[in-house]
Amino acid sequence: MVRINGGSIFRKVDLENADSIRRIMTGLDYYLTNQVLSNGAPELRALRGPDWSEERRCTNGILSTIRTQSGYPLLLEAVLRFIEARNGNDQQILAAAKDLETLAPEKVLTVPEAFPEEYAAAEARFNRTRAVDNFRAAHQNHLTLEHRAPGAFGQQIFSSHTGAELEEQKRSLALKSRRVSASGLDSRLPDASNDSSDRGGVNDDRVLSTTVDTDVDKPQDDSSHPRTRTRTAHRYSGDRELENLLQNAGTKSQARKKTYKKATKGPAERATTLKGKGSTNNDELESDSSSSTSSEDWSKYPEFYGCDDEELSQEQGQEVGQEDEVSWFRPLRTAGEIVVDDGTHDREPCKVGTPQPEKLVIDFQVVRKDPKNPSKVITLPNVQHKYRRKVDWNDKQSVGDLSRWRGQIFFRCLGPKRGSRHVWLESERDIFLDLLEEHLKEVSGRWSKIDWDVVAKRYNKRLKGVIQKAGEKTAERRYDKNYQRNSPYPTSKSQPLKEARKAPIRSGGSLHTQISYFTIPRAKQIKEKATAEDQKAKAAESKGKKDLSGTNEEEEIDIDDSDDEDFIDD
């Protein structure tokens, strides 16, 4: 029996499959304890089941939500309690999943600021044990995950995938030593049973140790010392050849790093690492592969030994807790899933000064065609898009960002809000130009005197009830109204009308705009002639005003002269 609750935190995972739930528990345990950061790690490859993609999507969704909710620890503490049951039987696994499922809907756990009352009720239902503050002590005393502080899962630079690969290299060296009896390599490999490690990894018998170079400021002698690093490095205590392998792995890892060059305003260019962890120039990148590299160069780059670029997960190159999480932008729908537009979505922009928390979440109904019967569709759990940033409802910029995010989601999932405009036919264009020329005669041929509503009224009356047949030619039009005939701007070529239609109604504004896009010379000539008449009329009006002002000045001067003469005679 398959049971899926799309409104829960598990999304599309089968809640009756104990093995699938156990794999999710194990994956969450690995990530939250910083044992692995890569989805390609051998520890997690062994956990892949038939529904691995849905399990990974569920795990990544929970983790990304935990990392972005510093003030809402309910999900983290509930997940930690959920993980504690992973070593139980199937009934205990399903019971733990049921508890997490019924704690609260997904939208309450992932967007608690939008549902404060529901979140408070979920906290009241969750009878949790308060976490301690010391994560290290809790880890060393083997306390349960639930007792660890919610903020104790600190930033991790290294992946334990490094240890897994080095462990595999050590085994290959041991196997090689057995085959080559005269090499003496087996004598240099210490017994794994005599060494121990406390890295908190998945293998208790790991023989690698973690050391930190403390003499950061001490000058290094490249001739007598191998390349050193100013941060944590994995060293094997007794195996010189394995240590050389580690050094080679670091060199190859640096050589594989990708860089993007960003052009600046000046002539200089700077190379920025792919994840933005630091900047350097090309000379430094080239010198990194040589033996004379200083310890300062190594401090700029985070290492991921033993991982191919394709195996790097979204979280591996990202700082834990960073604001712009890469996992936020993971696709919520897979290929073949279709969003249903039921007409109930509010696509209006958000209003400034009016809190609208319901607009922080967008739910879509999703279906998929039945592969066995393409004429039918299978209803899938709803897909939910959540706005991750904080919104200041009194700030125009913040509310505008939310409206743009909503518009982008609706456009991608449902298409444009406004339907496509009706294409113009050559017959419509000719009728419009005829009516426009008749109207210009009524207004002295002046472009500024055109009443476009009158032209539109006559146009719609002329084409009322007309059925335009399929095959009629569409009017050629340009994509830029400033188009010149010999310029390279693209045009929409004339094509036959695909289906018969009733003549569409045109508005005055559409007629005013459309005449600038027709490529036919007649349209351009009509506009240029009417515009020229406007210029002539304006020039005549300006000249008449000047003449009138000059006449008034002369009359005033004559009056003043006569007054002066009268005054003198007296």
C-alpha cells in the first residue's frame, strides 16, 4: 500500500515504506552531524533506493529550511527526535514518521512567519526536551541528537568523503604490498587495529588523524618541508606514501578548480573562484601547482579532496547558514509534470502597507499523463513555492520584490497573464488606413488632431460580424516602431491565417500604436504627411504670435510719442 501526503514535510515520499523513511533518517543524520556534505559520498551511495530522487528532494528540503530558520527551532528539534528512531524496527520507523507528519503541515514548518498561530499550536503539541548548549560535550558523551543545541551544528569546510577515499587508497596500497613482496611497502603500513580516530565519521576503525598547523607565521623551507597548509589538513601518522598521495590529491584538487573572469571598469581583470570564497590573479593560480607555493596561498581555497566536480553537491561548496542557499532554487517539478490552472490564483500585485502573508506561499495542483493510458492524467501532490525573504509591508521596494517573485512563478508555471493579441490581416490594415485618411481630411490633415476613438468606432462598425476565413494573409509588421526599411531589425512576415475567426474588436489605443509597426510604405507616408502638417501649423501659429506682439509694441510707441508731443506743446 502506498500513502503519500503532499501537504506534509515528506512531500512525495511513500509514508508506508519503512526502508525509504529509514534512508531519509540516515541521510539527515549524516548531514546534521557533519559526517558528509556530498551526495556522492560512498556512505550515502549505499543508501540509494528505488525512490532515491524523492528521498533526496525531501532531505534537501528539510535541511535547507533548517538552515534558514534561526528563530524557529521547532523543525530542527522535531527532526532530531525523528532521527533517533532510525535504529528501531519498521513499526517504530513508521510511528516516528507519523509523529513528524502530523506535527504540522509543511507550510507551517517551512514558512512559520506566515502562520504564527498554527506554529504556536504545533510548538504546544511538541513536548520536547530542551537542548543543551555544548555540542562537543554532548557528542563526546554520546548523548542523543535531540539533546544537542539547535545552533550547535557549526560551519564545516571538509567533507568526510575525503576520509572515505583515503581509506580506499590505503587498502589499495596494502593490497599492492602483498603482491610486490620485495617492495617492503607492507612494513611501512601500521596495523589499523593499533590506531584510532575520533573524527565522528561513519567508520569507527578509521586510521586517519586530524591535525592543525599552528605555526602560521613561521617561514617554511620548501627544500626540507613538504607543502603545508594554514588550516586543518588530514595527515596519516605513520605512512609516508599515503601522505604523498594526500599531497597529490590536494594539487589535483586545486588544478580542477574553476574560475570565472569578471570584467571590471578598469583595464585590469580579476579571477573569482566559482563559489566566491576568495579572489586571486592568474599568476597565483599558475604558481599554485608548483612546489614553491607558500602557506598563504593555500589559506585562500577550501579543499574537497577526492571529489569530482560532478559529485559536488549543492551544499558542499556553500557555507552552512549562508543567506543565499543554492538549494532554495532546486526544481520543484520534474519532467512531465503539468501545472493545472484552475483560475483560483490571485495574480494581482501586493499592496504596500497591507500585510498579506498568504501571498508568501503559492500552491499549484500538478498532474501527469498516465503512461499506460495517455488520455487520462494522474493527480500528484501539490507543488508549493515559498518566498524565503523577510517582507517589510511598509517598504515599497520589499513589497515590489515579492510581487516580482510571484509574477515570475506565475509566468513560468501558468504562462503570461494576458492572452496573445489578435494578429492583423492585410484586409484589416487596408480598411484602417482608408478610414484614417478620411478622418484626416476632417481635421485638416493634422496628426495631433486625430480622434482615435472615432476611428476605432468606425473601424469596428465596418468589420462587425465579418468572418475572416482561414488562409487570408496576415499583415507584415516590424518588432520596433523606429524600424528603417533597410535596417536589420527583424519583421513578422506575412503568413496565412491558420483558423477562421470573427473579426476582433480594436481599441483606439491599439490603432494609434499599430500604425507605427506596419512595414507597408503607405502607413509611413500617411504618418509623415500628417506630422508635417502639424509642424506647418505650429510654425504658422508661432509666426502669428510674433506678428501680433510686434504690432502691439508699435501701437504703444505711437501713443507714447503723441503724449510727449502734447506735453511739449503745453
